[in-house]
Amino acid sequence: MSSTDKTKVLVLGDSGVGKSSLVHLICQGQVIHNPQWTIGVTIDIKLHEYKEGTPEQRTTFIELWDIGGSRSHATARNVFYNGFHGIILVHDLTNRKSEQNLSKWLGHVFYSKDQTIKDNNTSINTSSISAALFPVNVNDEFDFDREAFFERNIPVLVVATKLDSVATSHISCRQPSPLIEECGAQEIQVDCHQSRSIAPGTGNAVKLSRFLDKVCERRLLINNSFNYIDRNKRHSQIYSNKYSHID
């Protein structure tokens, strides 16, 4: 893996859970004080040291695709689900429904991926492009296909936000989502208003680094079998931060 390698991670979750704040904190190490709602996608870059502290240490660029969670743009999101190597699922500790919806987000991703593969093996189907240009409100609730998920061996990290708004007693008795065990994922809990939530040396930072290492390994595993790098660059140009207004 060279210093110019790029890897793509989807950041998914309901609207308003704090995905944009989380991505900014991960990539910039700083708190964003006035986050806007995301329409479409915002792409930010995380500079990650793969296998840090070992002879195999390499610097890699990881693209975090912060995908807007509005239900009115459900179909339009399909166009962003191509060529990813990992998934960060985000939910709000003060909103139990947002945690329950995480399985639906996974269901949507893998349903869309299967449909894309079936569509003459092209990376983006015309219906997705049309929906991106003319989004409509649709039923985006798809069951989580565990078989499809495990076949692709995609690393998953679950992030619970708004830790500052939840009492310590509530956290201590909280039962983790069954989805975490099903996906073989880990969960971190963060306060996006505090940069120390994922500061170097913290437990959260260690878990995040391990997840990103797995994502890089996934990228290495399929490095010679696909050509998503150029497509990602084109997507980055088309759906750059200029198109982000609103999470």
C-alpha cells in the first residue's frame, strides 16, 4: 500500500445523529461548531497510519463518505454505494429509533449493491443517476441480508453520538445493539463537542485505528481485482464539499 492509495468508507445513519460532526472530528481532529445538514454526500479525508508502530507501517488516505440521511433522498443514495471498503454506522444515544434503524441502513446498502451488480455488471445504474437528479420520497426500509453481508466481509464500526446528553447511569445499564455482535463490530461512544473523545491514546482512538486497519486490509485484498480508484476520484470531484449544505 503506497502513500497514494485511497480507501472508501461509508458513514451511514439517520438524519440528525451527528454524522457530519463525527466525520469532521475524525478527519480534522477538531470540533465543528455549526454543522449543516448534508444533501447528497460530503467527502472528507482521514490520513491513517496503517499498522502503526510495526515494520509494515504505511500512510494511507481514507475517504469518509458522509451520506445524507434524509428519507426523501433514499433512492438517490444508491449512486454513492459503489466500491466501498468499510462502513461506519452512526446512531444517537438519545434516540433509540436511530439505533434500531442501523440494520435498515445495512439492508439498503447491500440491496443496492446487489442491484448494481445485476445491472450488466456496471458500477452505477441509470435509475440511480436519475434518482440522484430527481430525488423522491420512497420506502427505503430493506431487511438486513446477513448472508450478503458476510459474503463481502466488510468491516463495520458502530458509533454512538451525543454522549454528553446521556446520564452515566443510563450508559452503564444500556444493552448494546444485537447488530454489533451480528456484524462482528465494535462500538465507540463519543461526544462530538469534545475533541478528546477520539484523542490519540484513548480507547476510542484505538478501536477506530483497528477498524481502519481492517478497512485497509480489505482494500489490499481486492486491490488487483477492481478499478474503483478512478471512479472514486470522479465522484470526489462531482460530489465535493461544495454540494454539502446539510447532518
